[in-house]
Amino acid sequence: MDYKKSKAPVNTITRNTIELWKDTGNIYESVAIIAKRANQIAVEIKQDLNKKLAEFASYNDTLEEVFENREQIEISRYYEKLPKPSLLATQEFVEGKIYWRDPSKDNENVVEENS
């Protein structure tokens, strides 16, 4: 996923809490969903960055042989300018792009149907 194309703000903005809890009915549940998605995004970004930087890895470098690679610097700058994973996850949640479900509520529905 190209996170640069996301509409998520780079800086923190104030959110309307009513907008966040209207889907779940509970602000804490909404924050938990956003936090879990932010962790997923952070892992994905880190794996992508490590994969790109692995191309530049040299295992025989000594302290005197440290070279600055322009491409490596550009890649690092790109990832530094991305919005934080929490901001990306919040934007996805507000736009309704996150699928979530509550297993405890699913079990209640099954019990009621069996009665």
C-alpha cells in the first residue's frame, strides 16, 4: 500500500469524538480498534523499509569504510515524511476502511438463535 497517497494528515489534528464512537457505540472500543490497526501498519511499514534498506547492506564494512549512499538517504527521508501509523489508522477508521467485529457479540447472537 502506498501510504503517501493517503489523505491522513502529517501532523496531529483534533478529532470529533462523536465521529469516532458512532460506529462502535464506545469510544474506548474505537480507540482499541485504531490502535490495533496502527500496530499492523507500523509492522508493514517497518518490513517494507527493512526490505528496501537490505539492498544496501554490506557485511564487510569497518568503521572507516562507512559510505553515504544517496539512494539510501532518499528512501530514509521518504519514510520519515510519512504520516505516523496512528494517524493513518485513524483516517482509515473515519473513512470506514477498517473491518472489525466483536466476537463476544457474535456469540450472543448465536445463543439467541439457538434458543
